[in-house]
Amino acid sequence: MTQDLRAEHDRWNERQALAEAMIPLIGRLYREHGVVTSIYGRRLINQSPVDILKAHRFARKVNETELPIEETFPMLQALAELAPSSASVDLAKLVVRFRDDDRELAAFLRDELASILGSQPGDRAGTDVVLYGFGRIGRLLARILIAHAGNGEGLRLRAIVVRKGSEDDLVKRASLLRRDSIHGPFEGTITVDQDDSTILANGTLIQVIYSDDPATVDYTRYGIRDAIVVDNTGRWRDREGLSQHLRSKGVSRVLLTAPGKGDVKNIVHGINHDTVTADDEMVSAASCTTNAIVPVLKAVHDRYGIAHGHVETVHSYTNDQNLTDNFHKGNRRGRSAPMNMVITQTGAAQAVAKAIPELAGKLTGNAIRVPTPNVSMAILNLGLDREAPVAEVNAYLRGLSLDSALQQQIDFIDSPEVVSSDFVGSHRAGIVDGLATISTGTNLVLYVWYDNEYGYSSQVVRVLEHMASTHPSVLPARSLVAGS
């Protein structure tokens, strides 16, 4: 027994040493080449050795076998030697493919990654991004954009625009970026320059501009050109209002982080982002709930057909509600958010049709605001065209979450102990709770968790990357999961 314990301890130390050796390779690939490495969608950037080992253990969900780090380490070494261009590369999928390949590792990788080999750093210019507003979503977008800065060839956060709230406004804005009661501290360093009105965060220099008028800011004064403005204030949601941004110098396009009105396209990345064209000067990233439910609804509709359904959202309270009872223009929202469950409305069910036209008129929806600060749940009660047994539909959705075109949008969990706080910081649009799935004949009930702040912000960034043509290639491209 003592020898077995010693052997397990030695084995752990050996694996931890390999994980430690992977960290500089992961960092160099990202900083110098813009390559994001992952294991079945679990990003390895800025992870500790233990986190890297946990990602390898997660691979058991795919084939019931823990992914040996002894196989991923040489794969990572060979990848670093090839010096690829920007991409999202899944080491686990490469390892699985290489096991059945007769070629040398370098030759195998050159073939699998041919589309991202040959270009040199600096071949692509980055795209300037301006955040108009710096609230809950704005600050999370800033965190993600700073973390994604990589080699500077993608999205470049150049400025934020706010209304000045006090004499020490800049210090307060920086402090809110640095500390977050829900998402924890900023991972890095932040320096404030009050003379130049800038925030320096992990090497990203952000100009803070004070303005009350989106049409009069001269961004070119700060060297900003052809920028995409991300309006996360929610004040303007139609073409007329959003077009104010386009009258400012240095702006070429606008992305709204709320449901768009009129003919403004509502985009859910992974579903209809390919409808955005170079001629679209303004688009909407829809709502957090729409982003959470549309990928799952699309997956279910493709496999089983949705005849009708109802979406009930159990949503954390937001800044729009009151801490204590007070006047509010909306029904019931004036009552104390931390003390009450509040029935309200959601337009998510109707918004689904903008991303999936064939579901127009088939869904109803309602919402309940609950006393939690973040993470929400959508309950999808669906009438299908054919039967969907629980085991079958769970296996299908689980497969999509592990290896499919919707891998960045759909996650899957089947733990009997998870609660809402376990999903804080999830970068997926929605997480299907497999143990809660109910099916009786053609009636299917799915429970979908979602971080209505971070998960949604991640989707917004994906739309941004698509608009800027900087969304990284996801490799290897071919799916390993049958039926996905």
C-alpha cells in the first residue's frame, strides 16, 4: 500500500511538472502568434498547472478516459515550433486524431493546420474598438478584450466613453474595472493617468472620453480610426438612434448590446452571424436570454422539430430594478429586487424568430426576476414533431457541447449538486442541465443555465470578432462526436 501511495504521488508530481512546462509554451503561442489553445473547449491561457490537469481530466466526458498530458505536451511543443497564425486550436482533438495517424507529428500538424501556417506576425492589422458606456456589460467586455489582446492583430480596445460623474470619476471607473463583487478581481495590473485621462491595463492603453452626445466625439484626435463602437448603454436601440455614433469622426460601425428595434439585425453568434455583411453599419447582439436559448432551440429544432413551446426565464435582478420599493415606470419592477421574486416580461421568445425564422409564432415567453445578482435560467417547455427520449436528447446536446459548430455556445452538465453560482464566469451562452431534462412523448422540458453577464459578454465579443473579420479559425475543423 505504501508503495502504491508513493507511486501515485510521484505520478502526480510528474504530471504537474509537465503542466508547468506547458505554461510558457501556451503563453508564447498566444502573445506572439494569437493562438488560443484549449482542451475540448476549455481554454488553457492564464491557467495554473492544476487547472491544466483538471482540463485533461475533463476529457473523460468525451471517451471516459483521462487525456494523458504525456501526449498533449509534445503536441504543444510541435505546435510552438510551427509558429502558426491566429487560431483557436484544440489540443485534445489533435491528440485523438494523431493516435490513428501513421505520419510523424510535425507532418501531421502541418497538414491539420495548413490554413494557419505561413503568415507572419503583423500581417493583419487590428481593429479599433470603443466602448460607449462602462456599466456591468461594458466592464466585462473590457476585461475580455484586454485578456484577448494577444499579439495585437485582433480587436484593440482603444477608448471608453462615459458621462462624468464626479471629480474623481477616472479613479472610480478604474476601481470598478479592478474589483468586481461577482466576477472577482481583475487579473493583472491597472494604472491611472489623470492628466491624460487614460487607464493602462495589462499593456492596453484605454482613453477615457467624457461626452453626453454620441454624434460629436472626434475619435481621430486619439488616433482611433474605422472603429467599431459597442453601445452598451441601451439608450438607443433603433437605426435612427444608433446612427448618431456614425456621425462621429473615426467610427465605421456600431454594435448594440441589447435587442435591436426595427430593421436592426439581431445576431446570435453561432446561429446567424453569417448574415452580417460588410454593408451592415449597425447590428445588435440581441439579449442575454436570447443568446442562451437560441442555440439550444436551434439544435432541438434541427433534430426533433419544434411545433410550439413556452420559455420561462428565471432571471437575476439587474440595475434596472430598485434596491428598496420606489417608483419605476415598469410594472412590479419598482418593488425591492433583493427581497422579492418579480414577474415581468421578456421579449426573448419573440426575438428567437429573428435568428430562427422558422420558429416565428411558435413560442411564448415570460420572466421572473429573483433575488440573486447574477446567473439565470431558462426553462424551455417544447412540443416536438417527434419523440425525444431523455437519454437520447441529453446525449445529443452533450455531444454538441464537446465538439460541434455550437461548442462555443452550448455547454452541458449532469452533476446532481450544481447551483447557480457554479456558473459565474462561464463563457458559453447557455449550459444545459442534463439531470433536469424531462421528456414525455413529444413534450420536452429543458433547463438552461446562463451567466447573463459574462456568458453574454463572450457572445458579444464573438460578434465583434466576426464584424472585424478577426474571429480566429477553430481547428481542427472536423467533428469527432457522432451526430453532432
